[in-house]
Amino acid sequence: MMDRPDCPAPPDADVRRAVRPVICYPDDTLPDPDLAALTAARQDAVKVAETLVPPRQGRCWDVRAGQFFRITCVGGAQVGDLNLWSAADPSERFYSGKTRALHGTHLTTGDRMWSGFPQLRPMATIVADTLGWYGFDGDGGSVHDVIGTRCDPYTHRLLAGDDYHHCCHSNLTRALAAHLGRDPREVEPLVHDVLNVFMCTGFTRDSGQYFMKASPVRPGDYIEFYAEIDLIGGLSACPGGDCGAEHSSDTAACHPLLVEVFDAGRVARPQPQPSPYRWPSVSPG
């Protein structure tokens, strides 16, 4: 970033900037996802359900522990916003911030989607990603990010001054409400920051701003997950289409996304248990 004129750099500025970075959460002690076992289980799996998510809409589906679910681009380049909830207790949900801290800004094969506190356990493991070849481009962009929050009508109202009802937040809220048979206003607090499936994003090098660019996804590309626990999945086909121009739009070319669930007839490994951490006893007063 450029020096600000109201904050002149000290004489040792270059020395301070040159300090070696330290990884906050080294991942060598994380539980092994055992991709070999998951790959073996996947070979025996047969499709048991599918859900087509229409453009600018959201849908939810159920997936049991030990099953696989795949999100596929169909029709044309399209990004999607993914939420995960525990089927047993939807208040246990995907924690994008901790997932980002453990695995990085963008996810791919072998990375896991973690739930929030106090459970902090794997909800799903990525077992296949046809965009794994993309890596990071010259702009610092990559795919499947856990840095963006989701397009929402509140920020849209703040920045654009009008109401837009097909933001991914709105789509996910309506989808979860329909799935649970509850009022959208009641379930809205359960909708959370997402895995931006197929979206190509990064941070600008000069200002550090979150950017998006046209997704490299093409029809037939997919990302596939192993469900570690019983889940409700929610996906919004973003109103920005490939997000090459804007992300809340009735004019962007948008396409459906296909979700398929596969069952291998067996669980590849035991379900992960909630974190064993316990608060110390605290005396009242």
C-alpha cells in the first residue's frame, strides 16, 4: 500500500515491512481427511437425489453423513453461494472465517468446511474440484473463496439506494424457510457467510479491496463434497451470473446449478464429534 501523506513513514519503515510472516494456524496437526478412503467409498456411490437451483433463486437439500454431494455448472458460467447447517441443529452452521484461517482464502480438494463454536468440527470435505488447476492468477485471484460474505439486500440498499430481492442472502433465507416450513424472518439469522462456489476473487494489491472477475467455470465443471455429519445444504445461483461485472443484477446472464447427492451404502469413517473443549468452572459473582 502507498504511504499516506498524513502518516509519513518512519526511517525504519522498510525494516518493519520486511519482518518474516508467521502462519497463524499451521495445519500439520489438523485431522487427516484421508482422501484415499473417501475416493474408494465414492467409487461405489450411486445417485439418490438431485436438485436444480434456478437462476437468481436458492434451494435446500438434505444429505446424510457418509453421502457425497456435487455442485455442477450447467448451461453457462455461473457462481453459487453455499451454506451448510447441521440437520440435527441448524444453529450449528458453517464458519467461513475459521475455515479461512485454517485452510486459506480459497478452498479446493482436501480442504474442509468447519462449523462454528462451540462444536468446531468438520461438516464437509472437498473430495473433487475440476477447477483445481486454476491456482492463483496474476491478479491474485482464485476460485471457491471464503472471504466474501454473500450479496445481500442491506448492503445493496446502502450502496445503490434501492431494494433488490434476489440477492444470495435473500435466496438462501427463502430456501431455508421453505425447507424447514418456517417464516423467512425467523430463519434469516441462521443464514451465514458462504463458500463462494466457482467465484473468482481476491484482494487488490494496492488498496486491499475485495475484487471479483469473470469465473473460469464452464458447463460440466463441478466441486464435490463428502458429508461428515447429517447436513442441510443451501445454494443460491447468484444474480451476478459469472460475477464478471456485478453481483446483484436482473440483466447479467444467469444459469442454473445442479446439485446431486450420491450414496455409497456405507460411511467412510465415523462422524467427527464436537470439540472436547470445556469451559473451566466459574464461581458466580
